[in-house]
Amino acid sequence: MAQYYSVEQVAELLGLHVRTVRGYIRDGRLAATRIGKQYRIARADLEALTGSPVVAESTGGRGAEVSSVVRIEDIDRARADRLTTTVLAAIAGPREGGRPLHVETVLDEEAQTLRLVILGDPADTAALLTIVHTLTREL
């Protein structure tokens, strides 16, 4: 099975800034697949760029990452801001799996919908989804 990396993981592995890696993708120097607003880089493509095998730090087991999109309807700017602030506060700090959770928010004020795009460790993502579920019931 092919192994894929996020832009942040590639930047960390290569000791580069995330913007530099995104520039490599834009310039065509690094092949990547776009999933929503995120890029995923295949191990083979990363090795083609570096000319050598990729050595990732061991996390003590197999790594897994979950991508989730949550769509919240009938939400205005004020409630979306409160929910977003709470979600971002919930992901601050170290995670149990050692990997950060990444959350992007997109508010469509006209349609009154908020989308949360969550990328991260399955257990951490599940915990965050529980928080989002609780928050949306209280709105």
C-alpha cells in the first residue's frame, strides 16, 4: 500500500518551511494529489524529489490519519466564530498520538453553513468530533 504524507510532514522530514514545500508543488518539482484544500504527497514522489529513500521517524506503530468534513447548517457569523474559537482551543497543545490535528474552517454566510475540515490521528479526531457534536447541540 502506498504511503502518503501531508505538506507539513514533508516539510518536517526535509527540514524545510511549509511554504517552500507548497512552492515545490506549485512549480511542479514535487508531484502531489489535491484532496479538498489539502495536498498529499506519495512516498515515491518524495523519493523522486530527494533522490534517496525517505526515512520517517518511528512512532512506535503504524500511523493512521483521518480526514473528516463536518457541515453545520443554519449558523450565523457570531455562532460560527464561537464554535471555531472553541474548536481551535481544543486542538491547541500536544496530542496523545504526538501528531497535531489540523482544522480549517469555511463559513458561507449567505447559505449559513460552516464547514470544518479536520485532519489528524483517528483517536484525536474522534475526540474532536465529540466536542463538535456537543457544541452544535448547544448552539
